[in-house]
Amino acid sequence: EADIYQTPRYLVIGTGKKITLECSQTMGHDKMYWYQQDPGMELHLIHYSYGVNSTEKGDLSSESTVSRIRTEHFPLTLESARPSHTSQYLCASMGLAKTQYFGPGTRLLVL
Amino acid sequence: GQQLNQSPQSMFIQEGEDVSMNCTSSSIFNTWLWYKQDPGEGPVLLIALYKAGELTSNGRLTAQFGTTRKDSFLNISASIPSDVGIYFCAPSPDGGYGGSQGNLIFGKGTKLSVKP
């Protein structure tokens, strides 16, 4: 089973600030994902990576960017946060047999 | 794109009752996963299915991979208050091992509320 960590768990910031949401996993998984989810709603894939130096945009257009310099680390950055970015952001990694393991999420509120 | 329908959207049940929910699609899938999400947390994997017709149990949970490979069912027996949460189906066009780079597709979720 994967150990996957996200920080911060909660973040309240002002409009225009640059933020980075951290995601790390300790299982050596190549595939990692970022989802955006409004409370009680479905998950939308915004970014994914199949390995170091590989990043792709997901199904939902997002103004965020990601990087994958190390296998265990997949941070998401918003250069200039806006109230429309308020949401929960979930990071996941994929182990064997297509099973994705999720972190606890970061709940972002942009004022 | 691939359409995935999960139903019901929400349900209120009495403690001790059995629960059924399902996902259907017009597309064929080779993997079906079921997740549960508690409020404020990330989804947790409940059951994974890799073969058409497969029936798998995890405690009070039972899930089946439909024989047409276009649907899957999740049943919860004798529900208890901690079953409250949102349940998501998540199929993939790829098989369990190997395959191409297909990602999971998540249903809209079934919100389960239990009256104690």
C-alpha cells in the first residue's frame, strides 16, 4: 500500500498570491496524478505524470502547472491564485494493477 | 468521450439495511475500481475488479464486474453509520497489469447517508 502525503492540508490565501501544493509518495510509483474536486462532487483530472520529466494536462483545463523532477515528488503551482481556484486538490499515485492511492487532499480557499 | 453513469446520486437508508449502487457505460472497460471518500479526505480504495463476471467481497462490501464489461455493481450489507460517505466507481480501459497509458475515469459518486 502506498504512503502519499500532501501539504498543506488547508490553505487560505489572498488573490494574486503564488502557491505551491506539495505531494510526495514513498513507494517509488512512476505514475502520479492531480485531481480537482469541489465539495461532494466528482473528481476532475487536471495533471498527470508517467515518470520523471513527464507531465501532461488532464481532462479539465487548469491554470496550474506541475513539475516532476524526482520520482517521489509532484508539486502543483498556481502562479496567481484567484477565488475561482477555491477547491480541494487531491494527489494520487498508481501502483500495480491500476490501483490509484490518494493523499488526504489540500483544501484551498482564495479570498 | 466515454460516458459513465453512476446511480443513485444519493440515498438515505436505515441502519442495518442493504445498499446497492451501480455504474454503467456505453464503453468497454477492463478494470473497475470502487472507492469511498469520507468528508475532507482523499478517496480510499475498497475493491478492485479485473475480470468480466468477477465477484469480489471485502467484509460487508461486495462488487461485481459486469459480464458485458460495461457495468459494475457495489453492494453493502447491513449498513452502519460509518458507511456514510461518497462512493465512486472508477473504471479503466486497461487491464490490471501492463496495457497502455489509460487513466481512471471517475463516476459522479453516490452519496450515502445513514440514519442511526
